[in-house]
Amino acid sequence: MRHHLRIAALMLGTAVAPVPAQAQTVQDLQRQIDDLKAQLQELIELQKAKIGSAPSPEANASSSQPASAAAVGVRSSQPPAVASAPPPVMGTAERAPTALQTAEGTAEAPVSTATPSVLADAGTAEKRPWYKRISLRGYTQVRLNEIISGDASAPAGRSRLRTPGDSGITDQGNFTFRRIRLVFSGDISDEVSFYFQPDFANAISNQSNDERREGFAQLRDAYVDWFPNGDRRFRLRVGQSKVPFGWENLQSSSNRLTLDRSDGINSAIPSERDLGVVGFFTPPSVQQTWDRLAHDGQKLFGNYGAFGVGFFNGQGVNRTERNNGLMTVAMATWPFELDSLGPAFHGQVLELGGAVMRNRVRPEVRTGGVSAKDFQDDRVGFHAILYPQPFGLQAEWNWGRGPEFDPLSGTIVTRDLNGGYIQGMARVRQSPLGPFMPYLRWQRYRGGWKAITNAPRLETNELELGIEFQPIEPLEVTIAYADMTRREPDERRLGRAEGQLIRTQLQWNY
């Protein structure tokens, strides 16, 4: 009240200046003060009504604040909406808005005196321009592989030390780009979001002599998510995305501890992606556990739901569908908190799950094009992860039947396959080199590789010892030693190669 009286007195000085001072009595002054107070209150109500019905551009600018700020009356740096109030009376064209602004900003005024447009935004979704709803991030990986002993080269028809996961393992290579990824993602609305990821580290071969050309872009992900129930427990994903088979297949390569995925698991879905539709469901209790692990800095597999069911072309990433059939995949995973087992298990989480896949595929053939015949491509697998706190274990295995080249008949046939890995790791949160994680992984696989011409058979035994450390936040360095026994992924070469490698990778995140 005292504040309003001061405002009225100020306005009174303007309003009554032409009237001789001696003509005024105490009663006259009090009556004019009361009139001015009533007019000021009416002016405030008119301003509120106008803002509520037709917000000014300044009000719209202030409404772009986060709802949490609006809820407590935090004001934008833009001019307040009341600056466009109706013309004031009694010659107070500038003073009345200034008085209202001052009243909002003083300790005496309650929070509810904030402008109605700001208060209204506290309970409504943000309406931001499209360029503020899109985020851009990515990462780049540079590798250096060195074969220190073994079968780096071999005569024609004999296997050399090569892997399907890293074309940089050769007897002539040095530095290579393993991945150059950019991710564009954002919320189109409260119920719809999108994700788009190209990779700029792909290669194509010269058609005349098979010489590779590096640095070509290729589509990795392009999908839209729809959240029909609004709380994001269930999502329906349409487009090219990861197929929910294999825990490490779903885990991002920017987050994975080992340099490459294991042959046994990755052979199910080489490049991990296909075009189709998939639904994911995550109960709130599971999401809370994953959120806690993510906050703790654990390497998760990404939010692909506790349960997932999908239908895809089944021919492979960036390949035209050939047989008018659908690959069906289902996966389930569940994290169990182990605190109830005693103090030694405080904070520990054991995640268990499995997946099944049914598909018919037509591999590429050496004579050109793809096979005219469908081949069975069915699998079942399981996974188990004890998150490192500070020690952890991780294991996956799968069994099934798939296409494989038979050198005796010179044709592709359907044969049994199986493979997987067992991995131990530890986590050191602080050191002079920053946080680091040592690991030891053994992997084994026997079966065909359907994504390579003629679906050659792989016979893999590998032991890998490595360490990943983070000297500064944007940089990750991985150094690994590998002892390999492998059959080269080329049906024209027989036998198995042996050798030892030193491998290094620098990854920077942005």
C-alpha cells in the first residue's frame, strides 16, 4: 500500500500541477489520491486482460524460457510485456508501466505478481524454433594397427591375419579412420522425436582393380520415434536403426570398451542395423536403475528398452530387400540390483537377458548380384553383465543356423554356427592419467559371415588385453594387445592365420 501511495503521489504531481496549491484542502488531496489509486488499479487490470488475450512479441520472447524458470517468476532479459499497455490516463504515459515493473521486482511484491504470460508458460510445453529443438553431437576414431608377429601376408589361397571388423589390419596399413559420426536428433513434439546419423569413414573399391577409396559418407541411422502414451515408457521406432539382437551390438561404438565387437555376436547383424519397425518398452523401475548407472558413468548399451520386438527387411544395412520376407527379432533384458546380498554388493547391478531372431537372407555371390535362393538365418542368444564397481564381468553367446560357403561343392549352404565372448574389466575412477578401465576378453566363433561375398566361414579364437583411459574429458585413448588365430573372411583362402597385434585408438567426442 505504501508503494502504491508513492506512485499515486508522483502521478498527482503531474495531474494537479495546473491547479493553484491554495485551492487544495486535505480532503481534496485525499479524494484525488483515492481516485488515482482506483485508476491505477483499473490500468493494471486492463494490462493483464490485454496480455492474457493477445501476448505481445516481448511476451512471446519471454515465454521461451524453460518452464522451471517461469514457475518461479524468473523474468527474461527481454522488455516485459507490460510495455505495450493501453494508453494511460492523466499524462502518465511512461510512469505507470515503470511503476508496475518496479512493483514486480521488489521484495514486497509476491511471486504471483509476475506477468500472466510468464505464469501461463509454467504449465505448457515449450514452443521453440526448429533450430533450437535439434542437437548436434558426434565422435571420431583414428586407429593404428601393427602386426608385430605372425601371418601378416601369405601365399595365394592361404589365410592372412585379417578381421571383418577392422579393414585397417593389414601388412601395409598405418593410420585409418575407423568412424567419423555426426548425430542430428531432437524432439519434433512431445510425442515424436527423430534421429539421423551418417558416417564419413566408409570406403568404396575402384571397379577396375579393387583399390579402395576412403572417406565416403554412408547412412547409419535415420528413424523417428513415436511415444503414444506420452510418458516415454513405450516407443514405436520406424526407419533404419539398430536391430535388438546382442547386447554389445546395441552398445554404441563410442561407448564400448573393446575396439571391435566380437565376431560371434556381430555376425548375426553385421553393421547392427536394418530398415523396419520396432517397439521398445521400459518399466519405470528399470529406467531408474539405468539412470543411476548412467549417472555413475557406467558404459550402458543405450536406451533400447527392457523389451523389444521388431520387424525388418533382413537383407542388411543399406541393402535392397530381395525376398519379400521379414526378419523377426525379439529381445529382453533386466537389471537386478544386488544391494540386498550384503555390503560387498552395494551398488552392484547384474543385467541378464536374451534374444531370438528368425530370418531368410540372400547373400551376395562372387559371380555378381545376390543368391537366387533364400537361406535360413535363425539364432538364439543370451547375455550377462555385472557392471564394474570396481570389477565386472560381461559375457554373450549365440547359436543358430545360417548361410556358409562350402569349398568342396563351391556353393553356399546352410550350416550350424555358434560363438560369443567372455570379458572381465575393472574401473579406476582417478589416476594421474585420468579415469581408466583395463579389460581382458576371449572370443570364439565358428560359422559363416553373411554380409561378405559368398558368406565365407570364419574360425576365430582371440585373446585381447587392453586399457582405455581418458586424459581429458573429450579424449579417450585405447591401447590393446591381441593374440589371434583366424580364418580370413574370404572364401577363396583356406586355413587359419596366427599372429599378435598392437592396436591403438584415439577417440574425440564433440
